[in-house]
Amino acid sequence: MELGFWMVIIFLLFYEPIIGYFGFQKFKKNVEIYENARIKYYINTMIGIWIPTVFILVLVAFTDLTLQQIGLKIPRINTEILGTWFTYLGLGIGILYLSLVLYYILGYFFSDKIKSQLTKKKSDEWEKSEVSPIFPITKKEKKLWGYVSITAGITEEIIYRGFSIFAFTYLFPDLSVWIVILLASILFGLAHSYQGFVMGVLRTTIFGVLFSILYIGLDSIIPLILFHFLLDYIVKLGDEKS
């Protein structure tokens, strides 16, 4: 089982931070030339992130690793690991952030004012974001982006929360839980190196810390899968170019 853990960790250290980075640079050139460049990139992205996820599930099937150990279980409030203060602070921040996301998603469909705000925000991001080429434009791209969002929600929570936190705890039992959270979050941040250091690695690492606190506080990745899906899903809203 330990060998399997190290194989996944090494894969995560090299595939997304390096191969994923250069793959995105190639995509930025291709998207200016080829009509279906985004479609191809979305498909390759989903395949790439399912590879380690499937391997983790194979470990579950053939080793002592269980679904419960990687966070696939019924949620419950758990204050034993992080303490009451940090647990509820994390949950409070998570609820506020989720409320904001739901406000914009629901408002986009039911409020012209909010739809206009989101459209303007998307337009501003389009001009200055390093990853704007990845945003879906056509109806076909937006439909496929929905599957990308579902894939990211499921796979990234299994990999970077459920598996990584358990693996680091198992491999290094004397480490502080906060060091484990930081290591798992850095892996998550490195997976977004294609977005740049500040907006990609640093920002995503911070998100990883919050999501790790939520995972430990809820004792389950299931709510985070839904939350993660919504964060990615909102990207396809607010673009009126198609």
C-alpha cells in the first residue's frame, strides 16, 4: 500500500505541475488556430485527472485502503482533530463562500441585475486572466465544461483531500495535522501551475487549506465534491459571446 501511495504522490508532483503546464502553453497556441481546441483540451484534462483517481480506487479494491479513509462517507461534524474553534471558523467561511456562489448561480437564472453583474465580471476577467483561453464559449464547449466541472469536483476532492491527507498521515504519522494540510494543499496548488504562480499555485493552495479544514471538520469529502463542482460550474455562466 505504501508503494501505491508514493506512486500517486510522485505522479501528482510531476504530471500536472510540469506536463499540465506545458500542455496548457500548447493549448493557448492551438486555440487560436483550431476550432475544436477547447473540446480536445477538456477531454484530455478529464482523462488526465481520472488516471490517478482510478489508481486510488484500485488501491481501495486491492489493498487495506478503504473508501471511508479517503473521505467517502456520511458527513458529520468532527471537532476532535482541529478543535472547536478552527473547525467552526472553517465551516463558517465555507458557508459564507458557498452562499455567495449560490447567490450568483441562482441570480444568473432568475435576476437580470445579477446576470448583468456576472456578465460584466466575466468580461473583466476575460481581459486580464492568464487562463481566459480555457473559458468555454460555444454551446458545445459549455455543455462539455459541465462534465469537466463534475470531473474536477469528484476527482480533485478524492485526490487532494481524501487521499492526500490520509496518505501523508499514514506515511508520516508524527507530522502535525497542519503540516499534512499544507502538504496536501501545496500539491493541489502545484496542479494549477498553468494558471501562474499567484493566481494558480498560491491562490489554489490557500483554497486547498480551506477545503482541507472543511473536509476534516465535516469528516467527508462528499459536501466538498458538490461545492467544488459549483465553483467550476459558475465559470461557464456570464459569457454572452456564444
